[in-house]
Amino acid sequence: MSVLVNGLTKYFGAQKAVDNLSFEAHPGQILGFLGPNGAGKTTTMKMICCYLQPSEGTATIEGYDVNKSPLMVRKQIGYLPEHNPLYEEMYVKEFLQFVASIYKLQHKSARIAEVIDMTGLGKEQNKIIGTLSKGYRQRVGLAQAIIHDPKVLILDEPTSGLDMNQLMDIRKLIKELGKEKTVIFSSHIMQEVQALCDRVVIINDGHMVADETIEKLQNRLEGNQIIRIEFLENNISELIFAQLNGLTDISHDRGQMVITTKGLADVRADIFNIAVANKLTILEMHREKANVEDIFRKLTKTNTNA
């Protein structure tokens, strides 16, 4: 077992940011670590990486306890934080040489060349980091995280700021790394999570609300209907559809109303009749299969303003 989190808790004064979290992550697996803003994701990752001391509980990385052996834990981990700290006045290759020296790597030149190739930094390696785009800075951050060939990767929003081509390249790299390493991956992009992750842990207000495979999460809403509707009108009250038969959830997403009902009976005609009765104009309406975004929204709805 590569990562074992047991009862991890963190207080900041009287506020409990992380509350008794326990989960596991294994080699050859990409674990999605999800939660709304303020849920405690970054705090948890920092405790696992020994940047913050837990108030209670512990985590072990490759058998090393974060409380008892923080230096050995750091040697096992490659960490890319959400706000990627870099020495912006250094050249890319110079920075990687510096990081390689810190880890006292043998065959530094060969490893640096390999990592530059893996992260697509070949054309940028002789540029000053401060002149790079945000996407290329993310690549530099990922390069420093993997340069010592760690067994565990902790990646906090690793695809932030990447354009579509860059995103596809980094997604491919993370997937390759995940075949042998333990990867814990945080992202706000649910499509990214669904494409990359084998399993997800979802937290809300510091509490665990789910720890399951993607397939099992999707099965949570099996037998339900998810209807996505775009109206001509704005700011439509959810109460209009409160009496809809089998209603379990109403939310808003990207300018559309998302209605979830229990059972397989088609409720689109009922939705249409309610819209007509309330003088609303439907521009588009369709049913869709539950995805990670729907489940995430349902499990964390109490914290949507965080």
C-alpha cells in the first residue's frame, strides 16, 4: 500500500478544516481528490506532503509516517501545489539542474533531458521561467515534481492554465505515470477527472462524502432521469417545478436548469406543460446519463457557496 490516510484532522484556531479523513491510494491507480472550494483538499494534500502538521491522525507514505519521518516521506513524494512556486528569474534547464542537485541525483544530465522531453519543454528549456505562459510554467512545475522519479505524485490542479493541446499532452503523461506510480489528482474540471481517474474521493466541509470507483458513483444515480433544460428566460425559480412527479434535485449549471427525478417514466412532457403554464419558453431540453459532475454537485450541494 502506497498512501494510507488515517483519521487526518486539521484545526486552524477553532475552525476544523479537515475532519477525520481516512482513505487509501495504491500504485497503478489515479485517485481523484475532489471537493468544492474551501472543502479542505489543499490542506489535506499539504498534510500528506508534510507542509502542514496534522492536528490529529496521521498518514503513511510508502510505510513512512508523516508525523515521525517527514524527511523520508518527502523523498517518496513529487508534489505540484495549486499555486506553482517557481524561481522565475532562472532558466528552465537551470532550475531543473538546481532541483536535481537538491535530490542529489546521479546522472543528472540524462534525467533532466528525459524529464524535459516527457513534459514537452524542449523548445522552452533555455528560456527564463518568468517569460513563460502559465501553461508552460505548469509543465515546469510538473517536471520538478517528477525529476527524482518519486513513487507517489500529489498533483493539485495540474492542468490549470493549459490550452487544449497542452491539456491533452499532460493528460497523456499523467496517465502514463499512473500506470506504475500512485497518483493523487485534484481538479475542478469534472470531465478531466472522469477521463483520468480510476477512483474518486469527494470531501465536503472537511468531511468524506464518497470514496468509490467512477462506475460505482455513476450507479448511484442509476434509475434516475437527468433532464437538462435551456430557457429563453433568466432567473427562473426552482419552485415552479417543485411538484414534478419523482423530483429529487434541481440545480443550475452553465445557464441551464438541471432536473433529476427518480424512476424511468419520461417526465419531459410534464416539464413542458409546467413551462407553458408559467409562460416559459424552452429553447432546448434533453435527457442525459449521470456523470461525475452531476454526482459531485449532488453530494456537495450544501457547500455550493464555499
